[in-house]
Amino acid sequence: MVASVGPISPELVRQHGLTAEEYKRFTDLIGREPTLVELGIVSAMWNEHCSYKSSRLHLKTLPTEAPWVIQGPGENAGVIDIGDGQACVFKMESHNHPSFIEPYQGAGTGVGGILRDVFTMGARPIAALNALRFGSPDHPKTRHLVSGVSAGIGGYGNSFGVPTVGGSVGFHTRYDGNILVNAMAVGLAETDKIFYAKATGVGNPIVYLGSKTGRDGIHGATMASAAFDDESEEKRPTVQVGDPFAEKLLLEACLELMASGSVIAIQDMGAAGLTCSAVEMGAKGDLGVELDLDAVPCREEGMTAYEMMLSESQERMLMVLDPEREEDAEAIFRKWGLDFAVIGKTTDTLRFVVKHGGKTVADLPIKELGDLAPIYDRPHLANTYEPVIAAGSVEPPVSHAEALLKLVGSPDGCSKRWVYEQYDHLIGGNTVSGPGGDAAVVRVEDGPKGLALTTDVTPRYCDADPVEGGKQAVAEAWRNITAVGGLPLAVTDNLNFGNPERPEYMGQFVGCIRGIGEACRALDFPIVSGNVSLYNETNGRGILPTPTIGAVGLVDDVTVRASIPFRREGEAVLVLGTTSGWLGQSLYLREVCGREEGAPPPVDLATERKVGDFVRGLIRSGRLDTVHDCSDGGLAVALAEMAMPNGIGIALEARDMPTTVPLHAFLFGEDQGRYVVTCSSEAMFALRQEATEAGVPNWYLGLTGGDAIVFPGEDGIAVSALKEAHEGWLPAYMSGSAAAPDGDEPPAAEAA
Amino acid sequence: MRAAVLLFPGSNRDGDVARALRRSGAEVSTAWHADTALPEGTDLAVLPGGFSYGDYLRCGAIAARAPIMDAVRAHAARGGLVLGICNGFQILCESGLLPGVLMRNANLRFICHRQSVRVERADTDFTRGYEKGQAIDICVAHGEGNYTADRETLARLEGEGLVAFRYSDGEGRVTEDANRNGSINSIAGIYSPKLNVLGLMPHPENFVDEIVGGTDGKAMFDAMVASRAA
């Protein structure tokens, strides 16, 4: 029988992040006062991070199925069929709070955690991506955080040996006290060799693998479930310390062990470590679990049962092994120099029993720990909407050339080379297209097939209109995959929001989910994995709602694809899709006019699909090889990004442009569902005719050539000048020699 | 040509280099760090890129003392070919097979980017497929690639023509801008006195395929295979 160590005070309950009602729910469940270990276990299982208690109700509304989906949400990662007996295993996860407190280790262990989720399923990681959001460039901590996070992501991924092929970096004052580090990993497995967490068989050994358990990361998951305040930096001891070398060994050992046929079930120790992994394996298999903590390999002496159960030491795995293969399995782990210890067994009692020093320190019903976790329908306010800004009401304050120069050299519009050069994006020898493209393209083994990968979200749109913003995040990911010639297959979502107990932030969450669901359904783009990160706020101010969408598409033949740069002079440049000159929430309005306001551009999902399918068809038939989607900064920025790599300019011609849209709105508006493409002048007529017949609006913009971008009625701006501004901002900012954006203008973000 | 790719805990470009070697026609096997002998009939021992032993203590320092390295030293002494790429170059320097050291990059950050290097001599078993002075377009991916050596050693390397590659621009001009990790004399790779051991920081093994960045690295593997074809 479990002996209680003494009364559990309301204060102790509060410190464990449980409400009085949640604590009562727990004592009613077990029919007695819990031990301290049990309180620790339930706090780990029932916090927001592990139980999804505020989000579960809404996540259920998302589409998760398609004929090509092998495993949807609920496992370590999602799995889709990519043909030829191969599966793509992928997921994205946040490590926001730890990265703010200790950026190098926080970001690194974020990468480590997501890689582990992928190889736990039997897949070898073949690519990593990320999505990063930092505070305003003039916030005193931003430089330090950019520097630490970039180095941390590189430090872990480079050593582990996975190419980091894509991502995004953005800045906004609403992330000043709460940055976002979302890491995505993509792996390759055989469809009939996927490993799951579900334990089977009574009396099978439960084996602990990997690094030793230390006191790091205790209550990390509870930290991830609370808002920040000024004392948060005192939580540094709850940030885990990563060892990518140990993870690389764990990867090789696990894959070797899986190939040997001795693994029945496997679960990585992530948030809430041993507790979550053991409970999940048992509960999924309708089995009890008995653990003997005396057998757990520990880094330091005298660790208590409480500490062992809540430690988030990295690079650890839990497995249920075939008892007859135990010796072979141990030999593989010893060869790789890793700890291997039988620490328990499966039982038929449906109890989660933990023993330490000969005493039972926890004895809880295993199914109920997960199934009876609280679930809340949090009150949420209807979203407020900003008014639509008419294009004609915005006067261009500067010439188009000057505006373009400013946009390509702005913190959000500039090249992120300074960051991604710290990531090894070439290891593996399969990076067909790395950072800087619309979507990265990674060849699958020796090809010809490849995966198109991207992460996308436009937080300012989500803030202004959560439903449209949610739709746009999905549509942009779909578009980026389409723009390289990929067929978009599935999504992993990383939902970063403020405090769900505040109805306005819960309203943003609910709105974004609705938009994401609508878009995923309309585009046949199911969600197969994801992660929710709430309580992203500091001193009462929430971050911009940021539902990052990570997506995977299939390129049938990597030699037939499209990329951004203008390749040849004298080619016709067209924009496909509708341009209405939508300036609300545009980068132009914010950076050039100093106004962050208005309704964001709406996404017409039927048109999105029609235009995208048309473009993809042309790429796949080899008729288009130069394609770029229009996003931040609109058409003009898209053209600049196409011009800069090879120094080939374009002279825009007014004759074919719509007369109903003011030129600056045509150039800088952020209407959705558009692609800029080039083709030979001879091919243009037929291509435009086909587009028109398919119902795809199209405009001729001009011919590639020269070394400048020339707008109608203006002198041109040299492509080299654009490039200098584009490449220059981030290195100058990081070296401290330049730049917080103009001090004489009010920070644009204050406007909202 | 029989190539043995050494596998230290933490090696991670072992698969990339094995693939490049096979593509050029080599038979490739693996030698485990704890082994005491190279596979029978090994012509070429390859120390691949990665983070052997986590790069803990100092890059390459622990690997240099692994049991297999005695076999590599003996193989080199017999005139056998040895190729160390990136972490492999660091291990060769730490093990005394090549002189000098690789320090943190001048900017103190890991850097991964396309990089041209100039081929300093085209008469070795590694470089017969190139022209002397040719700039080849490959890449670097390292945090500690900043080569240095004492004055005397440097004079010997330069004097005896043991510099294999230098960081250059696309036209083969050795410029300060092209030398991003800060290496002395822009040195990207060096030979042993008998020209049978080559260490270099850049990664030719990731440039053997037109669709993935280009094929400028392939000639190095072709040359090695051809040198032992007889």
C-alpha cells in the first residue's frame, strides 16, 4: 500500500500547477491523499503541455485523414505514404520558453526533442526545418536571443548530422518577452517498419536506454504551461541541457535495434520524461506498468523518486523488448556506449506502480491518468475585425524603387543568410534546394523522387483576423510546395498562442483553428501531427497568434522542378492569380507607411486550388522552371527576390497592368494565391491562353534583362543595390554596427 | 580500389563519402573505431566528416587516440592512401599524420556555404582529374576550420608544395573575402610529405551529382580510384 509522506498543502498543489478542482478530481479518482511522487506525476500528466486540456476540444475539429495518411495525430509523429513502400514521418514542436531563458540549450534541445520523435518511429531523419520569431530588433535582448538560438539549432542539428534545409525568421515587438522556436523534423522509413508506443504482452521487460538521468529539466512541462513574468529567468535550472553526440549514438543504436526485430514498443522521454513515456506505453496497450527506480541509470547520487519521475534529461528512450532478445539488444547498446537498464515490466493490473528503495512510492490507475485528464471548453471571445483598407486611400509616401529598397532591407524582408549559414544544410548529399527557396527540396535516397518542405505563418494576419490568418498559413504552405512543383500531401501544426484562460486569446486560438481546418479540408491537406504551445505571454501581454504550419509535398522527379531565380534574359514575366491591390496588413503599409493595420488579405480557397493546380501542372510537364509565390511585400518583393540571385533585372511595362488598381497597390499589395512565372516570349501566348481557359487570371509584367528593376514612370533601381540592402541588414544588425529600424519613426508595431 | 571508411562515434558524413566512392567505382567497407586493423586489402582509409566523440575535449583529439588509428598510421607509413575530410582532417592533425591545427573559425560561428577552392597541384593520386590552378566549386560546413601552423612548418608546407587546396573565388583568385574561416595562407587542405595523406576542410563528397549542387568533387574520387585501378 502506498504510504503518504504527509499532508499535501493547497500551496504545494498550486506550485504543481494544479487548480483546487483538478486536485479534487485527482483525489476522488484515487480515493485518498496522494504521495508527493504521485502529485508530481499527475501534475506532469495534467498540465497543459501534456494533456492539451484547453485545446483538445478544438483540435478534434481538424481534418486528419486521407488515403495517404498512415498515422495521424496521437503518436510521436505523423506518418504518410510517399509511394514505393516508403513513408515520410514528420512533426513540428515548440521550445519557446526554454529558448527565451537559455537560448543555446533551449533551441538545441528543441531540435533534439523533435528528431527523437521522428526516429522513435523507426525513421532516419533526413531534414530539419524551423520557424523562429524574435522581439523587436531594438529590444535589448533580441540580438543575444537571435545569436543563441541560431547557434543552438546549428549546434545540435549539425552534430547530429541532419541537414537543416529551411525555415523562417521574423521580428515583432509582441515577442519581446516570449520568443518562438518551432522545430520540425522529417524522416524516412519503410511503410511496414513503423514503430509505435503501444506496449503489448504481460511481463515483458521495460528497458531504459540512452543517457543517464540528472536533475535537469525538472518541471519543464509545467514551465511550458505557465505565463512568463520578470522572475522567469530564475527558472534556468528547469532548462534541459542537450548532448547531440549522445543523440546521434541513440539514433544509430535504436535503428540497429529496430532492424534486429527485438523492439515491441518504443517511446522517447520528452516532456515529463519517464512519467509520460511509461504511462503512455501502458495506457495505449491496455496494460499496467511497474517501474523499479533503483535500476534507473542516474547521473548523480541521491536522486529522489520524485526527481527521477520528473527529470527531463535529454537523449533517453523507453522500450518494451521481446524478452528472448534482451541480450542481443543490450549488446547493441553497449557497442554504442549507451546505458541500457531493465527498469520494469508490463503487468495486467492496469496500475502504474513505481517502486524506489524497496517501497512503493506511487500506485495509480494508468488509463485514468490520461483519459480522465481535465478537458476545458474555455470561454472565448468572438474575434474583433479590423476594417478593410481601400487601396486608393493609401498615398505612396516614397517612390516605388525606394519602397522596394526599404522592404528588401527590412528586418522581416531581409535575407536570413546570417542565420542559416550556421546550419549544415548540405549533409546527406540530397539537398536539391536548401534555405532561401519557396520550399526546400530534398531528394529521397537516390531519387528521382523528392520531398518539398516548408514552414509558414503570417502572424500579423492572424492577429488582425484569426480565421483568415489561419487559412492563409495553410494556403501559403500549400502554395510554397506547389511553387517548386510539389504535390502538397500533409501538414504538421505548431500552434503558439497566449494565455488560454483569457477569452480574447482563447478566441484567437479558436478562430485560427477554424481557418486552418477550412483550408486543410479545401486543399486535401490533412494534419497528421502537431503541438500546442499556450501561455506565450509576458507580464500579461500575449504574443501575436502564431499557428506555424509545417508541410510536406511530393516531387515525383527532382530534375523536373522550379526555383526562384531569373535564369535567362529576354523572358516574359507573368503573374498568375488575382491582384486587387490589397494593402491591409501588408509589409508595405507597415514598413513604408508606418501603419500596421487593416484587414488582412482574404484567401479564396477554391481559387487558390485552381491557380496552384494549374501552375504545378506546368512545372511538372517541364514548361515552367522559374516560379515564385507572392507573399510578404507582394509582387515587387517577389520580383526582387527573383532578380537578386543572378543579377538579372526586369523592366515592368505599364501597358498590360490593370487600370483599376493604383500602381503601388498592384506592386506591393499582398493578395493571396499568386505566382510569378517566366517563359519564353514565343511560349507566352499559348500559356496565357491556357491560363485564361482554365479560369486563371494572368498579367504580363515585362521582360527579364538588364541589371535593374524598372517601374513604369520611374528610374530603375539597380539589382546590386537591392542585393546589398537585402544581404546587409542582418549581419550589420548582429555585429551591432547598424540598424535598429529608423529611430525617428514610431515602431510600427505600436500601432496595433 | 578498396576503400575503408572509418566510423567513430559521432561521425556523420560517413554515408556521404561512401556513396561518392561507390559512385566512382570503389569497393567500400567500414572500419569501426575500436577495431585494431583495417579490412584486408585496404587501399584507401577515409576519415569522414562529423563530430567524432561529440568534438568534446577538442575536435579530433579523442578520435586520434582510438585503436583503429594505429592501423591507419601503419597504412600511411606503407604508402597507403589516407583521406581526411573536415573532422577527418582535424583527426589527422591531432594524430600527427599531418602538421598544424584547426582552430575556431575567425567569426567564431559554424559556417556552411558554397566555397570555391583552388587546386594547388594536379599531380597527386587525389587530384589528377583537375588542372593545376583550377577553381572547384564545393562547400564547407564547419565550426573549426581555421588552419594554422608554426612558421617553420608553414615554410616547409609551402616550400615542399604540400598545400593541396586554397580558399579562392570562382576564378581561382586567393582573396581575403574567400577565406572566411581565417586560415593562414588560405589553406583549405594539405598533404603529407609523400603525398599519400590528404586532409581538407571542404566537402567534395557532397558535390558528385549534377542535381545536388554540381559535380566538381567527383574528379577527386575518380582520381583516387584510378590511382589504384591496376
